[in-house]
Amino acid sequence: MAQITVKLVKSLIGCKKDQIATARSLGLAKIGDVTVQPDNEQTKGKVAKIIHLIEVKNA
């Protein structure tokens, strides 16, 4: 199965509560945190919600 790497590059301070919860559900808490996620529809939806805060690469 394909995987993507997600990195938090901007702070969550001042973001809406649902955006913070989405970042946490991806395993991102602090700037610089990196996680590898499966490339499926659920992950794409989460990424779309906080795309302005993260950097995405194919793993």
C-alpha cells in the first residue's frame, strides 16, 4: 500500500479546534513532527483540512 510522509511546518497556535484535532489525529503535535500515513481517502481528507500547516511528500 502507498504511504505519504506528513510534516508539521507551521504552529497550531491560533488554529480552530477541529484543525488542531485533525493534526493530532495524524500524530502531529509540535513543529517539525513527521509521520508516515497510509495514502487513502481518510488521510487525504485530513491533509486537505490542514494543508496550510503541513508539508506532504510521497514516502
